[in-house]
Amino acid sequence: MDTHVHNATTWSMAAQATLHCLTGCAIGEVLGMVIGTATGLHNTGTIILSIVLAFIFGYALTMRGVLRSGLNFSAAFKVALAADTVSIAVMEIIDNTVIVAIPGAMDAQLNSWLFWGALAFSLAVAFIVTTPINRWMISRGRGHAVMHAHH
């Protein structure tokens, strides 16, 4: 481990990495919850759809930047897996746990403040919990540190 990398890892750096990851997760999470709710999908199906879409959008955002650096699709996908998998997984565990724990949130409709409030709150909690994990990973040359080597 390079101690320079460890010492250079700041909370700001971790928050930026987490915000980047949260952007993709939030797009997929919100889209999955909206589609699942609008179509009357069972709660389990809605959560599964949200998780799948969160990973797709999270990886896609990372790959977009990495592909611009000149890597081919396969190499860019490997970088996205290394950079984002833990972060997205933690965010999805946290935000879906929070949504399920809020009474009535999974049954709330799209026109309800409970639907949107629970979703926003769950993503905020996921950000807070995931930031220290990302800081720890970046300090060890993992997670988003892998992606930044290709920018």
C-alpha cells in the first residue's frame, strides 16, 4: 500500500466518489420504484427491479467516462466493476432497507409525499453510510481510485 495514497485520501474525495456513485444508483433506484409502483408490481419485484437498474446506471455512468479515456468496452466494464460494485451494493442494501422499514413507503403511490420523501431519505442515508466505506477503499487504491487511474 502506498502511504501517499492513504494520506491523500480526504473526506471530500470520498464524498465526491460517493456522489458519483449515488447519481447512477439514484437514477436506477427511482426509475425502478416508479416503474414498479406505476405497474402494480409486487414489492419484491419493485425492489429487485430498482436494484438491477441501480447497478446498470451506476456502471454505465462510470463506463461512459472510462470509455472516453480510450479503453475498449470489455476493459471499461472491468474498471466499472472494480470501481463501483461495493459502493453500489452498500447503497442498495441501505436505501432499500430504509424504504422497507418506513411504514407504508412500499405501498405509497407516485402522487404521495411518502413515496418521494421515503425515497429521498433512503438515498440520503445510503450516501452517509457509504461515504466512509468509499474513503476506506480509495485509501487502499480500490473502489473509485481504480477509475481515476483512467481519467
